[in-house]
Amino acid sequence: MNALVELKGICASLQGERVLHYISWTIERGQQWLLVGPNGSGKSTLMRVLGAELWPEPRVGTRTYNFTGTPSRSPIDAKRHIAIVSPELQTKFKNLEYSLTGWQVVLSAFSDTFLLYSPLNTDQISLASCWVDRLAIRNLMDVPIQEMSYGELRKVLIARAVVRQPALLLLDEVCSGLDPAARRDILNMLDQIALSGVSIVISSHRDEDVFPSITHVIRLQDGRVVWQGRISEYYHLLQEVETENEQTNVWRESLHIHNEQLTTEGPSLIEIQGADVYLNNRQVLKSINWMLHPGQHWIIRGGNGAGKSTFLRLILGDYRPALGGTISRFGLDRLGLWEIKKYIGYYSPEMQEIFRRDLIVEEVIASGFEASFEPQRPFSQEQMLRVREVMRFMEIGELTGKPLGRMSHGQLRKVLLARAFVNSPKILLLDEPFDGLDFRSRSNVSKILGYIARNGTSLVLTSHYNEDIPVFITHQMLMSDGRIVEQGALVAND
């Protein structure tokens, strides 16, 4: 028997709702699988079932592991041979009450916990150090994970996964949040890992986030397997997707920055002068000078750790400039934090694990009126009408009354985007708003953001993908090592 994992007619539920229906799937040794499907199709749940993190429903189908030559239905021993990297795992590390460095996270692989509970031997330390160097993340080893960017922590977690030397590596949207150079490095590394005999299952919404050694594809729809087979047989489906993508043009193409002097004339929504930001005595933003005027819509670009997310949180008021730097919002030098958040909407993928899983969609969206993370008091009838209007606008009406614990990561991201603009903010800050969304959802969100932009809200968003620059974007900023290295209006190339 060459099967590492064999699922036969299994079902799985989240908070009493069935999300996987009679899944049959066999992963053979040496096979490399691409798991695809739209948001809400059950990909992340299936990953958790494979990774022995979620039990299938009892008395419905079977799940069998065979990593040692002896088939077993017990997930306890199987977990030693499986490593998983997912947005959920990343958020759990990010939200730990105690601070860990990148090196401590990598070493925790040997105990399969968040902390390292016993001393390591020389071989283990040498193995971990080798992977740190191969993944080129030595510079992150002394950095507390709370100070890392989304992409930096993702690379550290990938190192943690491969250090375990798993027989099966599960990667749920692993390239999400990575800059182009990091994606290339990771995909090349995954190719080498696959050639060494490790079987990999990777989920992705983007064709370019697939490594060359992929041998098979499985596609989910509404919690069911609708197609599985060799990658060569899947090429025609990829061509259909490319044709679909070409039919909807909501993205900017062939652009360059027209460098311009920052004007000091006319009213500004945000004005930052000489701002430095320090986190735990480490400087993460350096000499920031920037202005946002009404009618402008900015895309912030830069590699992992460039300072993009920190820049957005500086605007939001979560961070303050060091002595000597200034920031004014809406022409006021001093504005209370809650006043700021009344006029500035904000979205970040790291918000996903902050909300209680028993909250329903309407409660989460309505919390945007108060910039809180759970309802503080009953909402008015007018506010709830606005919530339902935004849900229709975002095309998430089918999620009405649904608890967060029953939603996919992609669905939850759309809910949090709705929360960000439910209060009709003057400024909308969006940190990687297209990450984790399938093509149709990315197109729909881009159209919705375009409508918001045309109706007077200024948008500032970050992205690592050129194709994610919406048509309404007027300006671009490039950041590197905490500095603005280029900024100006976007101009189409001839």
C-alpha cells in the first residue's frame, strides 16, 4: 500500500453545520497535490482533516494513515509525520500573550507546540539552522514575532514546518502575504522538498503560486469533490479560468510612477512629516513624509518587512511618531483614537482571529460602527438596515445569521471588509485586501472598492501582486526598509 492518507466517504462539520460531504481522496507517496476551489468550498477544513486537527463525523466514512507501513485510523501517531502551515496557525502565533523570537518559533517544531519544553541536541539545532539559511531568514531569528510583518512570519512558519522533516506537508494559501521575491524563493524550495520525497498538498487561488513538481489536482465546490486527477488533465480548466479572467477588466495595467513634489496647497486628509516609528526599541519607519488629499487613492508596495502595515497603523493611530515627527488628520494635530477610528475604516488579515467565533456576521459588521471587536450595546434599527445594505453590496447575503466559526477564511475576509466601510468612513485603509480571495471574489471586491472610491472615500491599500492594482488607484508609494523610496501619481505607459 503506497497511500499516505486515504479518505473514504468522510464528512466533517463545524459548529454543527456539515461543510464537507462524502469526500473520497487518496494521497500516494511522492504525489504533490494542488487543492483548488472558490471561497467557502471547504479547502481549509479538508486541510485540517488531513492534518489530524479536525475529526471527521463519526460513523460516516473512514480516514486511514500509513506513514510507518502499518495502516492506522488513529491521528495521534500520524501527527508526528505531518506539518501544516495555515493562516489560522499564523494568527494563533501572532496573538500569543508572550513574545517569541523567530528562532524560538522555528525550534518549537521539535515539540510541536507553541513553546520549546526541553533542550535540543546538536543535530536538531544544526538542522534548524540549515533551513533558516536555506530560506534566507537569518535576519528574522532575533526579531519578536509581534514585530514581524505578515509575510515575514509566514516564512518563519514555513521553516518551522520543514524542520520537522514531515512525510506530508500541508500548505494552506502559503504564498498569501509574501512579496514576489519571497514567493519565488518559497516555491523553488517547495520544489526541492518535493523532489526529496516529501508529499505536499498546497491550496491556492492563484495559478502563479504553484510549484513545478505538482502532479495532481483536486477541486472542491460546496464541500464536495467535483474533480480530481493529474495536473496535465487540468490544464484545459486553467485555460478556461484565464479566459474568464480576461473578460473582466477591473485591474490597472502598464503603469509607472510619475514622481512629483508633494503639494502643500489645498486641504489634506492626512499629513505626515518626519515621522519615525519604533517598536520595542527597533526602528520600523524612518523619516516618513506623505500627504493624502481628497480624491486620491493610493497603493502601497514593497517587500515583506518594508513597513507597509506599520505605515497603515500609523495613519490609523495605533502607533505614534517619535519625538520630532508629526501627523495631522483632517487638519487637526490632536484627535482622540476613537474619533480617528470613527472616520477611518481599517482591514487587516490579522483581524480574523480577534473576533469570538460565536458572533454572527451581522454583529461583526455592526461592530465597525464603534471600531470595537464585539458588540458594546444594542444596535439601532438604522444601523442594522445599513448592515444589511452593506451585506447585499458585498454579495454576502447568504452568510446572514452565520457564526464566524462556520465560515472559511475567504468568507470571513469579505465580512471584515464589509465591517471596514459600514460606517461610511472618509478614509479606508486596507492591508492586503485581495489575499485569500478567489478570482471572482477579487474582481467583485475591486468593483465594490471602485464604487466606494467614486463616492468620496479615499482608499489606501497594500498589495504584493501587480494584477491586484484596481483601475481607480491614482497614486503609488514604494517602501523599503521602513523608508518611502518613491511616491507619486500613476501614469499609464504608452
